[in-house]
Amino acid sequence: MKKIIFYSYLKCSTCIKAAKWLKSKDFEFQLIDIIKEPPLVNYLNLALEQYSDDKKRIFNARGKAFKTLNIDINSLSREETIQLLLSDGKLIKRPFLIYEGKKVILGFNEIEYAKQII
């Protein structure tokens, strides 16, 4: 059984679509509310490694919480970036899916999900 941890914001339509897609493919996953319980530091580190060429992709750049920030994300150290993400789950791109503890998939795109986890 493939291990999937699915961080989601319950009011997010994209997260709802992603969860429905996972269920339609009979994937079992651990659902975690990203607002109440942001991803673990090791998962944020994994995301930063995977998206090192564009750190901003880890952020929910279209959300209100991000828009109120007046920070150059690329000027932050890894530790500062992680602390900022942990400070408010709404800053994190969602859904935030961890596959087999080794891969992070941000947002939802059916083609990418199919390519990455099937």
C-alpha cells in the first residue's frame, strides 16, 4: 500500500478536487488540516529541496496571508522560510501531498498526480 499524507485546507476547492481524485483511484491517504497542523519540518525541507529552483512555489502566493507579507521570499534562509511557513498554514501551497515520505507534490493537477503516484 502506497503511503500518502495529504495536507489540505477543508474550504479549498482544489483540495476537495484532489481528495476526490485520490478516492476515485482507490488511494488511501491520511488527511491533515494544514491550518491546524502545518506539515512537519522534514516535509517542508523536502519541499524546499524539490523546489529549490523556485522557492515561491511552496507558498500559496494567491492567498490573502501571502499578499499581506512584504518579504522577498528568495532572500530568506532555509530556516527563516520554514519558520514563516510554520507560522501560518495558509501560507503553504495546498494541497501539500507527501508520497511515500520521499516526494512532495504541491497543488493539484490530474496529469501530474497520475504521473507521480500511479
